[in-house]
Amino acid sequence: MTKVVQTDKEIISVSTDWLGRELTLEINRVGFRTDASVLVKYGDTVVLGSAMSGEVNPNLDYFPLSIDYEEKYYASGKISSSRFIKREGRPSDEAVLIGRLIDRPIRPLFPKGYRNECQVVASVFSTDPAFRPDAVAMIAASSALMLTGAPFDGPVAGLRVGLDEKGEFAAFLPRESMNNNKLDLFVAGRETGIMMVEAGAQEVSEDMIADAIDWALENIQPVLKLQKELCEKVGVVAKEYELVKPNEEIQDAVDKWLGARMTEDLRRPYHERNELIAKLRDDCMAESAGNWTEDEWAELKQEHLDAFNQALFKEVRRGIVEKSVRPDGRKLTEIRPLSSEVALLPRAHGSSLFTRGLTQALNIVTLAPLSFAQLVDTMEVTDGERRYMHHYNAPGYTVGEIKRLGAPGRREVGHGYLAERALVAVLPSEEDFPYAIRSVTEIMSQNGSTSMAATCSSCLALMDAGVPIKKPVSGVAMGLMVDGDNYYVLTDLADQEDFAGDMDFKVTGTSDGITALQMDMKVHGLPTSVLKKALLQAKDGRAEILKSMLATIDRPRADISPYAPRIEKLMINPDKIGAVIGKGGETINKITSETNVMIDIKEDGLITFASNNPDDMARAIEWVKSLTEEPEVGKIYTGTVVGIKDFGAFVNIMPGIDGMLHISQIADKRIDKVTDVLSQGQVVKVKLTAIDDRGKLSLTMRDIPQ
């Protein structure tokens, strides 16, 4: 049904049943000044996709597309738990990651050379707690772009896939279910195939990944049709545009110049090849400059540089497609030289240096008590915690550039998250290893696939730190060159191959299965059969890299660093937590101040003690035990007489716990009065002989030396 609003614009909506809920796309209800605004409703989730397509900015030499995901706390009925900031500010890491998730399948679907400014914002207005809103946000972004008339070769749609209780593929599972799911896979695609894949998993097989992708692609088809139906109803008018491409004459001249000089001598390791390419670039620019006046060259120099890079990429592709030889002379399945070392930083709790060709990652692991876990407060999550944190840094000098240092960007957040997911599946439980763990990768040098170097380096550093991971994890980046109906899959992708190629595909896992993966396409859709080939080829690559890593350190160290805090754990009855904390925290504060031991208490009764002084640790543990220990029949206690009656005495054997000492159990011989032997406040040794069904304790002093 349509309605008319004051703007005289007719509200247009299309709907379909999708995986058990109604999906609705609606325009002209809100967002009158945008090029396109689409309100997407699915269950109780409502997301507004807004898109603006502008003119060419002559000051920019790239495609200025920005795609943002805006999480609003009110969407889930929340106010931020921060004491000082209640308004949404800098996007959380989760919002950044979802923004990247939406961006990656959309960006390649614009034509090369398109330079018009373009902005897409997906704003979550209402979120159904039954599922995450990321797939709905992607639909909103794609739908809005489709209506702008920009040359976007969509639509796209995405779906998050997990395993239900029967072990079958399912979408829109509750967040709690996905947090512990064996498979957490997000697939984005268009009608012709896959555009993007991202996953975290618990050692699943390549076949399961491929089957899940097929399932997702099949189930997003109704959404793609719905977006096209909306476009037909609206009657989208295509915008005129011009592509910015190198001058054909310049490109042809540079192609010929470089082609005549690209010989087999350039098929050599990258540190040598890069020097030769740099000299060729300088020679090409010097010769080209001679064909123009000084003023003409000032305007055309950048165009010649762009043409040189394009010619170089063509040569890279030609070598792989025609001769199956890569720029550095490797075969398609060959990995660059590997090396690694551990324990190179003396004061760090764990450290490693992983080198693969010119790519190098230094990783440092720090251990701390569980109270140092990161609190997570987002639109969807309340009072969540991240016990394992992986952070990734890659300054400009790692690619030989001068860049101002600043806060981590979207790329750094994304690479760190991928390496984090790679290891989560093999981390020990809190009960087995009660530590918060921070892993930081400092990239030392970049030449392709630093996120996989970060994965390998962090695994080595974790083992060096004595973290008892279940199995070691390695990672490899895969590439793809498409030539007609032929597909060339490359193992261990390097920078030049990435720039010239059609896919960037990263896979991590143990010897028994995949733990994380991330794939981005540059062509417009990929068949699952090609992806499966890449997965199987990656399996061999991961195994080779893992073999090299294990030659450096093959298992976690038996003990943690002497500089790391020692942590002991004690499990108590949750009902006893109050006794440990005391009124207003009085008891716990007294214990920590007098023993200098850091104590963390979990709601399930897990108490951890952190200290580097064993005597202090033992004293704190015994103190807490005395407050929480349950009475044990047959055990001898030192107690205090707290009450005297004609029939016996009450003895306090533990804080808050008294037992009955009958007059017949006070001495080995008969006594007439309790007061003949005992007095109020007297300290005595007693044995607990029984606990009845009402919880009453029976004590004895007979046969116990006082």
C-alpha cells in the first residue's frame, strides 16, 4: 500500500518473504534531500541506507568512495554505559569492521577510472535482538546506491551463516549462538557469484566452507531480485560520467618501452627486483620527459607514472598467464623464503619475529590478570569482555614512505581483527589459563599479506609466552589471475601480484582445519568451484609455513616469563562471593592491601590471584579459603567457643559457621557442667563428625589433643 506525504512524493515499497521474515525496502518516507534513501525493515531491525553521488574532484587521483556504518545506541534501547560520554562518538571497532564488510563487495563494482565523489551511510535505527543487523545494513547500502544512477554494477547482498543445533546451515542466528558457533561465515555476492567472504571457525574443513558459501549465495538471490524490482518501480535514470584513464598514446608508448626491457633477468627476489624496477621507472621518466616542454611535463608526469604502473601490472599478468612464472621467479604454488625467531625481547612476556620474503612482523604478547580484559560496550553488546586482544600497527616507513603517525585506520583495525580471529579458536579457557592476553603486531616491512604474517608471528609469540594454545596456527594469502575461462591461483601473494590480480584471499588454520578466512574480489563475481580450488591450494601452503614455524618453537613453553604476573585460581560457591567482598568491599580491600595481591572475582565463583611474591599469594589464598571454605566431615578445625548452654557449647569453626559440641563430646570422661571445661571465647580444636539434612554441624573434642 502506498501513501502520500507532504513532499508529494509517493511512498514506494517492495517486500518479500526471506528466510522466515518479511523483508521490506521503502523509499520517500524519509531522506528527501539525498540522491537516494532506502528504509530497510527486517523483523524489528530498521536500517536507513543513504547515498550521494557527486561530481569529479579534480584534486583527487583516486575514487573517493566512503561507506560508513552508523550504530545508534537507541536502536537497541540503550544509553552508553560510559560515565562521561553518552553521545555516539568515534565508531567502535565493531562498527568499523561492519563498515569494511559493506565496503569490500561494493567498491570493486564501480568501473576503473571512475572518480566521482560517492558517499554511502547505513544508519541503524532499530535493531532486533534476535540477530545482528550487518546483513540488513548491506542491503540498505546496496539498494540506495542502485537508485542513485551511478555506474554501480550491483546489486549485492550478504548473509551471515552459522550451524544450528542440528549442525545444518542457518542464517540470522542469535548473537549468543554465533559467539560459540563452529562456523561464523559472512558471504556477500551478486547474481554471477561471490564478491566477499569473511569467516571465523573452529577448525572446519574446506568442503564445509565451500558448501556454506553455496548455501549463502542461493539464499541471497531473493534479495537481489527485490532490489531490482525496486529500481524498476522507481525508474532509475543513469547519470552521465567520464572515466579518468591514462592517455592511450602515452600508455601505448610506455607499454612498448617497458615491454622491450622486461626480460627474464627481472625474475628475481623482490629486494633485487624492486631496485631494478625503480631504475627502469627513473629511466622511463627521463626519456619521456625529453619529449615534452618543461611546463607540459609538469602536467603529464603523473600520467606517465600511472601509465608505467599499469604497464608493469600487465607484464606481471602476462608472465603468470603465459608462462606460469611470477615476478620473482616463483612457481604458482611456491612460497617465499621463510624464517622466524622467538624470545628476542628480554622483558616482554613473549615475542617473535616472522619473516616471509620482504614482509616482516614483530609480535609482542603481554599477560595480565583477567580484570585487564577489555570491556565492550556497543549498540548490540552490554557489559561484554574481550579477554584476547590483537592489535596491528603498520607505519609508513614499512613501505618506504613518509607518513604522519596517528590513530589506527580501518585497514589496521581489520587486519588486527583477522589475525585475532585466527587464534581465538585455539586459546585455552579462562579456567585453564586465567589471563587477559594482549598481542601486538608491529609490522617491520611490507610486501604483501601482512595480516597473515601477523597471524604467524602472534602464534609464535603466544607459544613463547607459555600460553597453552591447543594447536599452532599458520596463515597464507592466495591470489588469482582470471584470463577468459582460465583461472590461475597463486600461493603466498606479494604486493605486485595483488595490485595486478583479481582476488585477495587469506586463510588461517591448524593442521586439522580452518580458523579464519577473508576474501575480496576485484572481478564481478567468482564461481565457488574456483574458491574451493584456492582453499585446497591454501591448505598445502599453510602446512609448509607451519612446518617452518614449528622448527623455531614446536609447542608452548612449560612456564610463563618470570616478568609475567603469577596467577592462581580458586573456585568457590557463588553464594560465598559476598563473604569475600564484605560490606562495601571492606573485606576484599583489606585482603588486597595487606597482601599486595590483585584479586579478581567472577560471577560464577572463579577467583584469581595475581602476584610475583609466592608468600603473599599463599597468604591471600588461605585468607579467601577461610572465608569461603565449606565444612568437611572428618576434618579437625581450630574454633572459638561462642555460646555455652547446659547441654553443650557452640563453636565457630569458620566465618559464619558454628557447630554444636554436645556435653558428652567435650572430654573422654563424663563431666557435670560445660563450664567445668569450657569458657566463652576459649579457642579449642574440634572435629566435624556429621552434617544433618538441615545443615546443622555436630562436633567432638574426644581423642583430639588440645
